[in-house]
Amino acid sequence: MATNYATVTWDQLHRDARTLASALMARGAFKGIVAVTRGGLIPAAIIARELDCRLVESISVISYSGESAQDQKEPRVVKAPIAAGDGEGFLVIDDLVDSGETAKVVRDVLPKAHFACLYAKPNGKPHTDQYVMEVAQDTWVLFPWDTAPLFVPPLARNLG
């Protein structure tokens, strides 16, 4: 099966994060936010600002080593969100819920948290509480940080 690609621009990401934040406001205040690294970091920062939430924690779950389903590995937590406890009163933010495997691990760690993401694929939808837009399962989402040129430091210069 061929993989389709969808590119998300910085402007689109910002709009979708603000749309999610607006929808989350109806739930009331959260004690804090847990960003799922790495993809959830930027959406979590935008949403934290919109919700005036200053406690931002992170959880790091590693499950991918490449771009295809064959590259998905058994997810493992490499950094736990200590400040969030069991997640009660916390909001978990990720960029995308794909297969749901990472979300399942996060939910095991934070069973009482509200899980929200910008984009959800059909297999991942049952594992999130809220999302902005559905994406086809066979689509690989290219985020702005995936498409921007990599920073390559200049060669050492003689400054003296």
C-alpha cells in the first residue's frame, strides 16, 4: 500500500492548536499540561499559553524508528511525567494519535488525564478524548519540524 503525505504548515499547526485550546476551555481549568515528546511539545506550548496554564510537564515515549508501520517498535517510557501523578486534573497533549500504541502507554501512566491531540487517525481515535481533525490511516503527516531544513553549524572560523 502506498503512503500518502500531508504537510502541516506552521500557520496551520498554530490555528489547529488554538482551535483545540478553545474547545478545551469549556472543560474548565487544568492543573497542568503533559506534553508527549517530541511532537506534543509545540502544540502543548501554544495550548498552555491559550489556557493560561503554567505547569507544563512532559512524558517521553519512544515507539518509532522511521516512517512506516514496520518501523514502529514496542513503545517504552524513557521520561515519566512526575509532577502529573496519575493525571487527575491534567491535560495530555500530542500532535497526532496514529496507531494508538503511544497513547495506550501514556494512558497507563496517566489514567485520570484528559488526552487531546491535533490530529487523529482511525486506529488511534479510540485512544484520545479530543482532537481537531481526522487524517486517513495511510497518510504520513509531515509537521513543520519535519520539512524545515536542518541546522548545520558553520565550519569553525578563526575569530582571532
